[in-house]
Amino acid sequence: MNNTLTKNWQGRYELPDGTYFTTGDTIEFKYDFKHWIRTTVHHNLEDYYLVGFPDLKMDGLIVRKP
């Protein structure tokens, strides 16, 4: 299942079905509309980010739970 991430009222990024991601969760996101990249979610005391892609905004990413 592929869906778009949005930030919920708790500050976590979630899928439309309510599944959310938090520190340590594995996630796959669509990179350059072609490739799936697997990484981990972490938090830097301000917001969540994807390991290896700290400047990539999570809100609006197309993702799937592996």
C-alpha cells in the first residue's frame, strides 16, 4: 500500500489509515518518482526526519511500510 504522509496533531507523520511512524520505524519512500528507498525514522528534538535524508521534508512524501 502506497500513501502520502501527513503530520498529525501529535506531531507524528501518518498514513491516511492512521498508521504512524516514530523513532526507529523502518519506512520506504518514493525517490525521484521511480525508486523506493528504505530508511529509518528518527527525531532531532524538533521534528522527525529520515536517516540519510535529514533535509527531506516528510510531509507529502509517498511512502509505504515495508
